[in-house]
Amino acid sequence: MSDIALTVEGLSKRYRIGERTQAYQTLRDSLTGLLLTPYRRIRTRLQTADENSAGDNLIWALKNVSFEVRRGEVIGIIGRNGAGKSTLLKVLSRVTEPTTGYAELCGRVGSLLEVGTGFHPELTGRENVYLNGAILGMRRQEIHKKFEEIVAFAGIDRFIDTQVKFYSSGMYLRLAFGVAAHFEPEILVVDEVLAVGDLDFQKKCLGRMSEVAREGRTVLFVSHNLTAISSLTERCLLLSDGQVAKYGETEGTIAAYHASLVNAQVNLADRTDRTGSGQIRFTALEILNGDTGEAACSICSGQGVRIRLYWECAAPVNSADAAMDIRVNSSLGVPIASFSSRFEPWEHAPLPKRGASECIIPSFALAPDDYTLDIWAGIRNRQADYLGSAALLPVRMSDYFGTGQMPQFRKHGAALLRHSWTLFPNTPAAGH
């Protein structure tokens, strides 16, 4: 038996913008298509003859993707939004056909692409477990054997005989993932399962993924949670604009991804999801190495960092009335730390029409994770500008305590606080 579980060779997928891809048509679609046929023929004649090139109305979601996966490997797939990750999984799961190239999979394939597909709101949770399991490819005896385990995993024992239409969105997703998580194919294809449920359930999902990996099954795992990717996988595939940018050892691939995310400056001028009066308006953000002053794609735990905020003022503002804050959030969106000019005031001077403010952090003593930065500006404590997730700040592992051991974010928390231990032998507690 071959050691290769999956072979992808020259895989490409092209979409025509505005074209319907569904396999069936309604009567209205057919009539509309009939009326538009003459115009489509004229348009086709006017297009360039090269059908393989991406014209104005063509887009390549995947372009010449090739890689191999060995049996029992857990492979992470990462990249920006729109890089082609979900399209790749849909092609591998036979949801859609490739335009060119091929993918050869050896063994039964289970896909967790859109959790909850096939659930019927009028059926009970119990009935939907059997229905959804059958859609995924599980046999009835297999579902019956694992039914109690699935329900316990989802944590909805009391509501299993209630119609799904009365479930909250969280209950619905937990049950759907519970079914999918107990499917046991040779190759498991998973797309962003950590978006399901609350924090506790996300931890349970990660634990289940770890179990699957230990059982020796092949897993392709797409996620924006790079901490989870790092803990679950040894090799990683980085996609960029539908092409393979890097395929290899996970840490190096994640470092390459971080490098691709970071520009000298993050442009904020065009962000439309901001709130505030606009008297102060952020235009850019820059992350700099605390020692060299150079643009940083990531930093190590305990390393110094400088966060420079560029801004514009609609009218002259006295710096004594103005304040700026930076909030650091974990990859799960949990606030970890804040840095404010109100805590460490700057020198008093009128703020010019355009300028920059720099927050200097001598030691960024946080455990490895992909942190996001929220930024806020105010005048006399009234909000002038606020932008959530203004920038990504990846923190990599380092020997922070000098012992060769590094605390894990999920087990020991985010903050790294220097400390020491002293031993007092033969010292009983008071009263003993």
C-alpha cells in the first residue's frame, strides 16, 4: 500500500464572474437564459480567443496547485481571505470540479466544510443526527453506536427531541459539529471549525482534532487561528492568490505568512468601519522593532516593540485634551492589555494638522499568539476615532525565562511575569 494519502497535481479552478454554478435551474432561470442567449453569443465573439487567460470576467481561484500528503499527516492550510483555501477543500471533497489538473485521494473522505448542511428545521435534534450522519456518509449502525457520544459532545441532552427550529444558533452549530466530529474517514477535510460555538466548545473542538491526529488519520485543516495550526500540525501549506506560496515545516510556513501580512505601514485611511466624531482620524499604523526601529513582521516574547500611529486633525487640538489608546486582543478576541497616553502622558503641545504618535513598549511580555490591535483616539474623553483590528501583531516563541522552557498560552495564560522561587527546608507551617 502506498504511503501517499493525497496527490494534487497542477490543480486549477476558474470561475466566470456573474455565472451561475448551480447544477439545476428553475423555470425562470431557463427563460432568462433563453432570452439572453443571443447577447451572450455576441459577447463571446467579442472576447479574446485565449480562454485559458483570466480576462475581465474570469477569475482563477486556484492556479497550478501541486502537493502531496502522506498517510497519517495533519496538514495546515493557511492564507489570507480569498487565497483559495476553501476552494481547494471543495475540489478535494468533490463538491466542485477542477478546471485543469487532478486530485487523487486514497480512502474515504469526510468533509467539514459548512457545518450544519442538511439539517432540517422541522425535524428534531435526534432525527437530524441520523439525517446529517447519512449525508456525511455514516452508516445507520455507526450513527446509532455513537449517538450518545455525539449528544454529550454537543451538550444538548435535554433538547435532543426538540425541533431544531427552536434551537439557538450555538446549539444548532454544536450538534452539527458533534455529528461531523464523530465521522471516521481515512481523510478528514476541515474548514475553520474553530468559528463554531463559544470558547469552551472551541477548546473541545481542538481536543477532538488532536484525537483525530493521534488516531493516525490524514487531516487537512484550514484555520485563521495560527496557534491551533501550530499546535496540531507539523507541515503547512500557504496559499496566496490561488497559488502555493510555501509548503513545508509549520513554523517556517507561518513565519512566511506573517512576513506576507506586514507592510512598512498599515493603511487605515480607507477604513469605513470606524466610529467617532472624526476630529482626530487615524490614517496609518506601523509596527517597529524596539531595538532596531525597522518594520517588524513579528516579534518574540519579551522583545521591545514600538507602535506608531499616524493621524490627521480636523481642527487644532491641544495635546493636553487629547488621548490615544492601543488595546491588545488575543487570537480569540479576548482583551489582554492596554496602553494609553492617559497612563503615561505625553508632553503638552498643540497637535498639528498631521502627525504621528509612538507607543514604546520595552518588553512585550506575552506568550506566543496572533494578537490584534484596536486603536482609539479621544478629545476630553469623547471618542474621536476608533478602529477594531487595526493591525496584526504576531508574537513568536522565545526562551523568555532563560530556562529552555516556554509557557503555553492555552495552559498558562497570556502574561509572562518574571519571578523566582526560594526553598526553605525543614520549615513547618505555623501551628504545626
